[in-house]
Amino acid sequence: MHSTIAARLINITAAAFTGAALLFGAHAAHAANKIVARVSLSQQVMEVSVDGRPTFAWKVSTGDRAHVTPTGSFKPTRMHEMWYSKKYDDAPMPHAVFFSGGYAVHATDAIKRLGQPASHGCVRLHPDNAADFYQLVETFGPDNTSIVIVK
């Protein structure tokens, strides 16, 4: 986990649960903590809150004019540190957090396109941010994570 995400999570946890320790082990779920990742299609940004506290705001690329990004509220359905798209010529999807069928939040190497629609419907993030988001979901658990996509 990147040091900035670890530091922010420690500060959030300390403020929310005085004296409680945050464990960063794989698959360690924290029932009291909830993650909400809100993706704005019009602003091309993903805002991540932990227990209602704004924690991160990252540029994204969502579906272009020919490809829709689904809207609504979703739970992660599966996660892969590395996935290759079966639909799009084995395109790499690092740190993929799937939320609806073949749609996922994942890293992209097209970082110059972040902040504008450019994907086939997935939510693309900078590789560092995708790794941090993946770690957040892994740490707090998919059941404690919501991905909300709005126009």
C-alpha cells in the first residue's frame, strides 16, 4: 500500500475509533468502516470516502461516446491484480475491481486521457490510484464497499 493511503487511513481510523488499530492484512474486513467510491461521468472524477469522510479525489476516464458506463450503485463482484479483457483483444486491466458484468474500475497506461471519456465503459484510473483503490477494497472488503456512478 502506498504510504499516503496508509497515512490517511490511519488518521481516519484514529479519528473514528480512538485507540483502535487498523490492520492492513489481506482480506481483513472492518465492519464499522464503509468505503463509497462516487464516480461522476460529467466531471470525470472518482471521489472516495471512508466512513463519510472525503479521502481521495482522482481523475478517471469512463465510457466514450460509443461505449456506455453503467450508472447506479454497485458492489464489487470480483477482483484481480491483473486481468486481460476477453472482449477487447486481451487489453490489460491491472488492479481490476469488477462491479457489473465485464465493467471494472482498473488502472490504465493512457494517463494523458484521464479526465475525459476514453474507455469502452470501464472506469480507468492512474496506476497508483488504481492500486490504492484495489488495496482499500481488499482491506475493508467488497461487502463494505459501494461504487456509485452518476451522470
